[in-house]
Amino acid sequence: MSKLALSSLFAAGAALLCAAGPAAAAPLLSASKITFGDAGTLFIADWKAATIYALDVPDAKGGSGAPYNLADVQQTIAAALKQPVAALRFEDLAVQPGSETAYVALTIGSGAGPRSAAIVAIDHTGKVRRVDTHALRNAAAITDAPSKDLKFWRTLPAQSLTVTDMKFYAGKLYVAGLSNRSFASTLRVYDYPFKGAAQTATVEMYHPVHNEIETRAPIRAMSIMTIGGEPTLVAAYTCTPLVTIPLSAIKDGAHIVAKTIGEMGWGSAPAGLVTYKLGDTDYALLANSSRAADLLSLNELASGAAKPGLDRPIDWPAGPYSGVKAVMTPIAAVMRIDNLNPMLLLALRRDDASGAMQLVSIPKGVYLRLSDFVNEYDFPDYVYPAGDKFRDFHKYGRTIEGYPELAR
């Protein structure tokens, strides 16, 4: 049993009777965001119930280091759930630490019919297991969710953005999203095991593309890094400002002015922000919905955070970027992304030609899959010149992508 699960046993009675959550078992109505606390604890945001659940999951058995090459994971999951392929809507992805098992949050339903929610666990072989969510008890209530009447683009409920991202750090669950406050962009912090109402702060930031102070649009992706010796939330918004917020500033009732350290470009939404160490350097990788991913070193982030912050509009379209400098990586149109292991990322993405949902690994450091392309190296009569700097990577990449016979 996980450490978080063990500690929750001692606090279970108090936690279930307090204002943070319901005492009775509850069904899962929706699953918009998921994240792991430790290998045995999965947090699930249920926006329809305005509740965050902590679910015990089977302990990790140790990762194999094997890559994922699931070219049509939607078909695989639909078959396991006995649902039509078109009935699945993919919501979020989280990799269980240690096991390298992917957990996927789904909405099931189509047309005007009813919707249900499901969480599945899937390994690199494509074996799918539906996670039992029928007796959710360890819960924290969200007491300030947006109004049911507010919708975007006629049909998108504002309540579906009650939680836009979650991260667990040092015994606390940090939750970004919308609230019913006039400054709707909100950060909630829950102690875990859940034992009371969230500490809640509102957030504003300067958006260089729009040239305005924004208090409504929520954080869409975030991670926590130690910057300048202080635990700091690094967060990205749609269209795409990057900000930093010291965790010490997130206090109940506070109004936070986030520091905008970068303008990464316009017309895209963050699809995930992951952090990891590669070699001797810590990195943050920001995946985007409609352009290449941005790779930022901790040194670059720290340099930006040490400065006053951006306060001037970009020169659009001639100068679309400002602030911290990112390296363009060829990861585009990814829906969700997470760390698989120290060497590989795991991406949930759509195939351009077929539209099939894929669950595939991507090597850190090069950030591409060779089988996405056909180029000079791929012709059978190509001969590598002596000392070619790409040969070893091509051998590795072809092997982990499932083409060992091409690893010449």
C-alpha cells in the first residue's frame, strides 16, 4: 500500500465527516483531469460533482522501460469497454510513477445521449484494465464552482473548466481552474489526506498578446520547480503566456499577481507541461495544441523569474515572442503528454491521416518519432557515411518504434 494510502487510513474518519468531502460512496460523474500523488494514489477531478477524489490504485510493480507504440488506442480501449469507437472522448493522461502504466480519463457517450466517465489503465502491450471507481469515498469538495448558467460557444459549460490542471507537491494538491468569483482564475490548495476546505487564491497576469491584465482565463497547464531556491509554480495560459508564482504566495483569500516571464506565441492552447532532468540539466517542456512544443531549461526560467516580468505588448506579427527563450521541439498537435521514464515521454495524439488516437513514446533529447517521416535516410539503398552523427540515434529510434529490422 502507498504511503499516501496508509496515511489516509488514520485520517479517514475525520476526513469523511469534514466539510471537504461527502461521507457516503459516490459514483464518478465526470473525469476532466487526473494526476498521481504517489504510485498508489490517483487524484480525479469530477467537475459535474464539483469534487476531487483520491483513489487508491494497485501498487506499481516496476517499469520495464519498454516503449509505447499503440497506433490506434481508441479502438483498443473501446473494445475493452464494449463501447463504439465514436463514443469515446479522451480527457487526460497520467503515467503511474514506477510502473510506467498509462492511466487515461474518458467521457463515454455521443450525440444527445447521456454521458458517463471512465478511467482505464493501459500498458505498453495494449492491455487495458478499467479502473474501479464505483465506491469513491476520499473526497474534497469544490465549493466555489462556476455558475451552471455560464457557457462558452453556446455548449461548453464553464463548470467543465472548474479544474484545468492539478499537481501534487509536498503533501498538498494544487488545483487550477475557474470559480464563481469576479476574478474567476483561481488556485485551490488542498492538504492531503483531505481534512478541510481548500485554501483559495485568485490570480491575475499580464498577457502580452492581448496587452491587458487578465483575471478570468484560467491556467491551463502547470508544474512545480525549485527556482532560486524557492518552490515555484510554472504555469501556461491559452495563447500562450508563461508565468511563475511562488508557492508561498498561494494563501487563502490572497489575490496573486503572477509574473509573466515569457510570451510563447499566439493562437494555441497548452496541452501539458512536464518537467524532468536530462543529463545534468532540469527542463520544462510545454506541449501546445497547434504548434511545436517549447523546451525551457531551469536556468532560463530562473533568469526570467529574477527579472521584473513582462509588461509590454508583443510586436505582432513581426515579433511574436518575448521574454524567456525556448528551444522549438518537433512535438506538435499532442493532446496530452507525461513523463514515461527518465528517457521517454508518453504522448496521446491523433494521427494526421487516419484520425486514429495514438499512445506513443517520444525520446527526450530529440523529441520526434522517425516513423512520422520519410526522408533520405529511409531509402533501402542509403549508406551512412563514416562518422555520421545521426546513425546511432536512427538505430535506437527505429528499434523502440517497432522497426528493428530497419535498425541498420
